[in-house]
Amino acid sequence: MTPWTHHGAALLYLLAAVIGGRKAATRPASRSFEWLLCGGVALHAIAFVRFHRLDPPISLESTAAALSVIGWLVASTFLLSLRFAKTLAVGRFVAASAFGFTAAASIGLHLRSSVALPGPAGAWPHAHVLLAAAGFAALAVASLAGLGYLVKERLLKARRRAAPELPSLESLDRLGVFALSLGFPLLTLGVFSGFVWALGAGGSLWTRHVVMSLVAWGVYCVPVGARLLRGQGGPRLARSLVVGFAVLAVCYLGTRALELVS
Amino acid sequence: MSILLVGLSHRSAPLEVRERHAVATSECGAVAEKLVQSSEIDEALVLSTCNRTELIASVRDSDLGAARLREFLLHEIGDGTLEPGQYYERVDGAAVEHVFRVAGSLDSMVLGEAQILGQVKQAYAAAARAQSVGPVLHRLLQRAFRCAKRMRTETGLGDASVSVARVGVQLAGELFESLAEKHVLLLGAGAMAESALHGLRDAGATSLVVVNRSRERARALAAQLGGRAAPLATLHDEVARSDVTLASAQVVEPLVRRRSLEPLLRQRHGRPLLIIDLGLPRNVESALAEVETLYLYDLDDLEAAARRGADARRTAIAPAERIVAQERRTFERWQSGLSAAEVLRDLVARGREIARTEAQRFAPPDAESEGERALERATQAAVAKLLHPALERVREEAEEGTGPYYSLALRELFRIGERPGSRPAGGEADLASRVSGIPRAEPVAGSRGGAAEPGAGKDGEDRED
């Protein structure tokens, strides 16, 4: 039985996405949006505590729980990033993503259809799931910033109309870099802890899951390297953030889907 | 109790007339203080900007109050040369609506400009310091600020830019989070570029470089604007280093070439560059617009954006007017409640006074004090019972918004607020005109006649002299 707090968190994310989408520019709406997102994050955190108190407890290593963690981290990372960049206008997309992940997790937890990961439970599986989910969430925010950058850039280049509903290019660039510098190390640690876990489980290292994770990690090395070595920003970085996340999402969700089917 | 507004603005008087009737910002408080020293004026506020001078007051008698405000504007602020038609008067609802429209910039020369709200706030602060505002004007101004805020947030009035210079500043805001540490390059010295440059500096830009064919002119302009001058030979390097370039030099062919600039832009690693070309012929090769991370806007683009801004603001007028009407109704409900409360208080006091007087008059000369008190209590009770239905009705009507008519009728019927033996100003004709909303046939000379201002109230109170 999924805790009602989990459904409540999903509902608050949905409301935040609706309010953020309706009038992101007005101050009262922005305040309501922030409060709803904060409420969703708080309720979601309570849901995680209740996961462990259920009988039997919901393990964080299940796919549905991992999706839920990603949803929570997407919203939390974004709220944290608001302290560094004025990017409230992309909040509606972030809230919609958080809702998508949390709602999918709610359905998965309800159906109990998620596949348990192989090997014994312990610290490494937990570390892997939490680190990978955190990295995934931060990189999701980075890709949203990249997407916003590309849309805004296109509108400005066309010289037809301004796009005041989106933050400035500089803000979006800064949000992308912030989320990338948070997400990439977490993803790296997630991949590393996954290796250790796989080694401990005694299975093959070169499973579909491991290979796909390495592919996604490798794709992200390109923007990270360009940023670190040359200070690359702008549309090139934005494009690599969007492509990188698309590859990561396909690798992760594709592998999970195949596991569910097989 | 009435709210009055007497004033002149860019809609009614030419600049030289407005100049003669302007009040210095530092003097507005003192002028308002002087106004409330008149017995006709309870509360007053003076708003004086380059486009208007308006006296706003709360008065007990609207005719006497209007005469005093008119006299003050004509002879104490002005030199008595103001002609009928160059100033206007607004009474009650129309005055309230006018204040709301002014605060929300619906009455401004540039629709949607933000400066006027700050000026109204300054005028209110000055009047508050001079203690010339009381509960009525305090409430009126608070509603005006709320109304202006609603207009901006709910209709987007003022979001879009309508001048070429302002569009340039807005474009910079689309690219950069803040202009605080951004480098601005000024190529040439056109008036429009200077205007845009001032806008950028107001938005926080501090680093400025001036490039001009004449090194002396560049140095002089840089010194004037607090920047540094650079030779024309380094133009492409300076453009590549800048974040915003404003170009408005007199040229025969473009000075900034793609072939020279594009290689230098690679060093920017994706940092956006905004070039606003205000020159005619153009200063910047149009092929540069194809370069990634370079955003090039010329005069046509800026003028088109300014036109779109003006259109966007015009579409915001109708919803903004609806907000004004809503806020006016809210204020009038409050005002009618206030005046009904005054009437009820006065009526009860009058009843008690009559009961006491009559009890004293009819008490037998040899009666003991207890009997006299009993007679007074009985008379008080009879008066209270007689007045009760009327009081209840006025209270109910005040909530419905028709309270002022009942309050006025009670004032006239019971002669509340009059000195014994005096006649009310205007008498039955005045009462009929106020209750029906139809103006009196013979208005006081110089007051409330003439054509209504476009977009003003529709209730017959909104007239200009």
C-alpha cells in the first residue's frame, strides 16, 4: 500500500506545474508555486520515512522507489538552484517532471510490478540507487535548462518576438552548469557504486545495465570536459545537456523496461 | 463627505501652462498642509509631476470645497491666468476613478510607464509627513496603489517596451541576468544610442568603452559618461570583448565585418553578444546575424518590437479599466459605509438632544429629579423606537451600495450638520440632482461644466472646465 503522502506529493507537484504554467510571471503566482513545490518536497520526504515503516517496507532499490527518489530530487535540486539563478520560469517544467516521476512511482508501487535488483541487500545497493537517482535528477534539471536555452536562443535569433516568460540566456546557462556540476559527480559515484555492488553480487560485470550506464556516463564526459577545459557555455553546452540526458533516459528506462518484459 | 480633485494635465493644458502651475516636489507637503488650514478642506494631497498638477481633497461640502480648491489652484499656485478648459474637476466616484487611473498610468502620456506610481507614492508620503491626509485619503491612496499593482500583474500593462531605446535595454535583459559586470561598447555618438546607453547604465552597466572616428570626440564622450576611449583600429577586438555593442556612427558602409569579427568570437566560448545597430546606413554587416551566440538587431527590428509593445499595451487598456471600475466600487462601498455611520451617529445624537430638551421642557416645575429622569428615559425610548427602522434601513442600504442616497436624504430631512435656522446649500434642487445623478440646471460659475475627458467616468460627475 503506497502511503497517501506519496500521492499527496504528486498532487502538489501537479498543482505547482499548473500554477507555474498559468501565470509564472506574476509575483503572487510565483510565491504560490514555490510554496506548492516546497510542500511537495516535504510531503515526499515524509513518504520516504513511511516507506520504511510499512510492513513489508518498500525497498529503495526497486525501480518504482528509484523513480520516486528521482522525482523528489528533481524538485529539491531546482529549489536549491533558485538560490543561484533567477530561473523560476522553468519551474513549471521541473514541477511537471517531478510529477511525472512521482506519479509513475505511485503506479509502480501500487502494482508492485517493479523488479528487484539482483544480489543481496546492503549498503552498496542503497548507495548506488540514491547516488544514481540524485545524479539523474540533477541532470534532468540541467537538460531542462539546456532545452530552455535552445528555445529562447531560437526566439531571439528569429528577432520576431522576445521571450520574457523564459529566464535570460545567462540564467539558463548558469542553471545548466550548476546542475551539471552537481549531477555528473553523483552519476559517476552512482556508476562506481554499481560496479562495486555488481562485483559483490558475483555476477557478470558486463550486463546490459552496466554497459548502458557507462555509455550514458561517457556521453556526459563531452560537455563536462568542454566546460572544464575551455569554459564552454552557450548553445553548444545546452545541446550537449539535452542530448546527454536523452541518452541517459533511454539507457536507464530502456534497460528497466527490458527487465520488466523479460 | 466628498472627495474632490481639481487639476490640470497634459490632456487639458499646454506645457507652458503646466510649468506655471507646477509645485516643486519638496513643496507638495507644505502646500497640502496649507490647504487643510482652510475650513472647507478636511484632508488634502498635492500631486505635481511634469505632466500634471492635481489637488485631491476630502471635504464636507463639495461646492465650497471645490470653490476653495479652484481658487487655490488658480491664484495661490498659479498666477490667475488659467482659462476654463485648461483645468478639470472631479467629484466623488469620478475623482476616485481618476486617482486610480493616474496611479495605474492609464492617464499618462506614455501608457504603462512606471514612473507615475512612484510619484503618487512620493506625493502621499509628503502629505502624510505634513499630516494633511486622514482616513479617507489614506484609504483612497492605499486602494490606488493596490489598483496600480493589479493592473501591472494582471494585465501586463507596462511589460512591453514602446521606445526604441527601452527595447534595447529589454533585449539586454533577455540575454543577461544582470548588467552589473557587463562591458558596453558605444560606437559613434548618435542621440538614440546615447539614450539606450543611459538605459543600460540605469540597469546597472558600469564598464563602458567609446569608439569613434574622432579620438577627441571619443575621449570627451567617454569622460562625460565615465568610460574609456579606444581607437577605431581596435574596433573588432573591442566588439569581441564587449557584451553589448551599441552602434550609431555615420558611415557609408559597415564598420563591423563578419570576416574580422567571427574568428575573435571563438574566444568567447558561447558567451552571448548583443549588437544593437542604430545607424543608418547600418554600421554592422547583416551577415553577422548568422553567427551563433551573436544577436544582431537593427533599427527595423527595434521599431517593430516597439510597435508590438505599443499594441500589447493597448490591448491591456480594457482589462485595466475593468480593474479600475472594480476598485472604484470597492472604495465607494467603504465610503458609503463611512458616511452612513456618520449620519447614524449624528441622527442618534440629534434624537437624544431633542429627547433631553423636551423632557426638561415638559417636566413639571415642582417635580422631583427622579420623575424628570423617568420622563427623559421615556422620551429617549420613544425617539429610539421611532428612528430604529430608518437606521436599520440605512445600514442595509450602505451594504448594498445605495447608502449615500439614504444618508443624504436623512441629512436633508433632519437637517443634520446644519446650524439651527440655516438652510442647506442647494436645497431641494440640490438633493434631487444628487439623488438622481442628473446635474443641476445652473451650476456655480466655473465649476463642473463642459465636456467630459475621454475615458473618464460615465456617471455625469466627470466633467472638465
